[in-house]
Amino acid sequence: MPTQLTSEQVDSIIKARSVLPRAIAVINGKGGQGKTTCTAQLGSLMAEALRSSESTGRVLVVDMDPQGNLGLDLGYQGTPGDDGGMSIVQSVMGPSKLTPIRDVRPNLDALPGGDNLEMVPGILVARGASGSLDDARMSFLKAIADIAPAYDWILFDCPPLEPMLQDLALITARWAVSPVTFDEGARQGLAKVSKRFTKAAELNPELELLGVIMYAFAKTGGDEEVGQRKRIRAKLEADLRKVGSEAPVFKQVIRRIDSAAEASRERGQVFTELESATDGPKWWDVRAGRVTGTVLPTERAATLADEFQALAGEIFGRVLEKERETA
Ligand SMILES: Nc1ncnc2c1ncn2[C@@H]1O[C@H](COP(=O)(O)OP(=O)(O)OP(=O)(O)O)[C@@H](O)[C@H]1O
Ligand SMILES: [Mg+2]
């Protein structure tokens, strides 16, 4: 059922969204698909690209998840400014100013999520009961739009469940990307996203799936690997066609490397940082029994860093290409 918006509301949506054309929601309706890792890696790679080209451009990552895992991956969890999602909560309650943590990396700010976001669905249900659900959603959209001029790119890390929180990201973003692992359930997660898309389109007709990321695939090097990747790519492409999407499955597949993923989250370092970390126990000391602990998987992190670089090129490149097409 289409939402009945007043023309004033429509005007304000159009105005708000026009300042955030490069907002991307990272979403899949199933848990453990790599959403948070992708948000952290892609956001920090873009920020680093801006920094190294001496651009003053900035990136904002927004954690829409009560789990708050983005703060682990980027290492800001529990630091001053980590409000556990409170500033997002306030933005759905009424006009308020969002307060991202500045400089979690050069050129990168983060709007924290966390426990407090558990309040959001309840608030939205209550506002729905009093007939002001769209106002609450627009209030979030406007709050993001208010800070958006400071950013070139905004990435939303969506929760696996909590459709109401997913919807907030989807009505705000221009684009979405979906990481999908190899299991069947992951494809069902993609189907759930497609439903949320239809719903979000009522308030955000411009929302478009940019592409699907094949995530955490085994690298065995043999025919089996090639076969699995081909098979799943074909299934995903068929899924996309079925829902009428022209979005591609990105060429770059991200492989599964548990050691690097675990160390990255534990240390709050993205793969490009972990790859050059030197503060871990040395293998010769571990082998000689002089120290305990695990040797840092720097080479494996470098592999993932390279794969994410290539993926970032495809994703951000596709946005720019789409922008040129519509210009
Ligand atoms: N390339 C990888 N190889 C192996 N493990 C990975 C990889 N990337 C991420 N992981 C691990 O897989 C788990 C899920 O990743 P992540 O948190 O990014 O997924 P998610 O979709 O955000 O999960 P959730 O739905 O719970 O929010 C985490 O423990 C993470 O450290
Ligand atoms: Mg997550």
C-alpha cells in the first residue's frame, strides 16, 4: 500500500536526499554475511584513497546495528564519543543533531550503533500507532541530510534482522550492495532484501541495488573452487533477473580467511593496517616457547586487503559510472 505523503513531505524528502547522492546501504537479511566487514573495509579504503590524493573529502560510516560490530572492526567501540547509537535514537524521536565520531581514521568519521538502537523499533511502532511513522523516518533522513554536506560518501552497515532499522537505511540511501556467502540461506537473505526494497521504494523510488558481493568463498585453487564460484554466480544472477534487477554480481570475490578476519576484529584494524602490523608475537619466539600467542596473519590480511581494493574499485567505480549515465 503506497504511503500517503503530503506534498510538503515529498518536497522535504527530495531536498534531503539531493544532498546525499553517494549513500550506500550494505544489506542482507541474514546474519554473518560480511556486511560489517565490507562497510569497515570499503569505507576505510575510500577514506584512504581521499587522504592519499590530498583531497579534503570525507567518508562517513553509519552503524545501524544494535550489535555495534562496526565499532569493533574500526576499533572505536568504547572510546569517547561512542554513544551506543543514542544519537541515531534521538534522530527518530524528533529533530536533533547527529554526532559522528570524528577521525576514526584520517578522512573517516563513524556514527556509532550499539545497544541503544534496540529502542528504535519500539519508538517507530509507537509513532506508527500515532500516525507519525513517516515523520519519524523523515526525521532520521533529515538528520543524515544535515550532516551529509561534510561527506563525499556515506555507507550504512545494516543489521541482519530488525526490518525497521534496515528500512531507515534504505529510505536514506541511493544505492545498496549485498554481500552473500555461499550457503542457500544467504540467497534467501537476498530475497528478504528484495522485499524491503519494494517497501522502501514507497519513500525512496531512487533506491537501486548496485550489485551483489560473493563473500567468504573458499580458495582451494582447484576445479572445485572454480565450479563452486561459477555455480553460485549463475544462481545469484538468475535470482537478480527474477526480481527484475540489472545489478551485477561483482567480479571480485572475497575469499574466506578466518585468521585475518578474527585478528582484524580483535585488534580493530582493517586489513590494510593488519597487513603491515609489526607488534604481534614473532614466529621464532612462539616456536622457541619464549612468548605465547598467535603470530599475526599479515600475509593473509594482505590478500584480503588486495581483494577489497579490487572490490572497492568496482563498487565505487559503478556509482560514478551510473552518475555519468544519468548526468
Ligand atoms: N573474509 C572473511 N573470511 C572469514 N571470516 C570472515 C571474513 N570476513 C568476515 N569474517 C568473519 O565472519 C563473521 C561475520 O562477518 P560480519 O560481522 O562482517 O558479517 P555481518 O553480515 O555483518 O554479520 P551480522 O549479520 O551479525 O551483522 C565475523 O566473525 C567476521 O570476523
Ligand atoms: Mg554486522
